[in-house]
Amino acid sequence: MMKSKISSKGQLVIPKYLRDSVDMKPGDKVVIVKVDDKLMVMKKPKDPVNTLVETGKKTSMKNIRRKIKEE
């Protein structure tokens, strides 16, 4: 586990070894999902709906589709 600090602009640095481990490059888009009292940050998947369902996000498909459209 690595600790990081949120800047005054709300920015968070993801350590290089973690970015490398998921092949995250500058300019890649990420998805941030709130699960209970935790935030999950992941590289934006090719199929966001399926990924959200697989992570155990407890929400309806209607809400998932609405969130995707908001992007």
C-alpha cells in the first residue's frame, strides 16, 4: 500500500510503479468508482458497464448507463 496526498487542486499522484503495473500512460482516462466508503481508481475499460458490474457496484443498470452518458 502506498500513501499519497491530495493537492489543493484536488489532484492525486499515482506512483509510477502502480501506473506501470496497469499499463497507465499520460493522457489515459480513468474511472473513479465509490464503493461503500472507498474510492476505486482504474484505467477506463473498453466496456465500462461490464467492469462496473464485475466490481460489485450495487446500482441499477439504468444508473450505470446514465453515469456513462455523463462522460
